[in-house]
Amino acid sequence: MPNLRKLHVITGYGSTSGHLSVIRQKLQKFLSNNGIDFCISPQNQGVVEIRLLGIRQRLSGVD
């Protein structure tokens, strides 16, 4: 099994509505509240990149 470093979550960026994607906003809030490192992909503004290093330890209490 490969050592995964990043998870790409396709959220879109709200181009059809003219507003930010609702899913993207909620995902970013969840990640921030849980101290999980992420960024918006520089190649695609509709993709959130989640850095997986240490995520298992942070979420060990989440079922």
C-alpha cells in the first residue's frame, strides 16, 4: 500500500451560483476546527488538498 500524503476533495468553487461552494465552506470549517492542515489546490480552485500527515492521531476520537 502506498504512503499517501494528500487527499484531494473535489468541492467545486461555486462558479454556477456566483458564491463559494457550500460544501467547500463546511469542509474548510471542519478541517480548521479540528486542526487539520489543508489548502486550496493551486492547479484547481475547486479542489481542497488535505495533508494526511498526523491526521489519524488528530481524529482518533472521532467515530
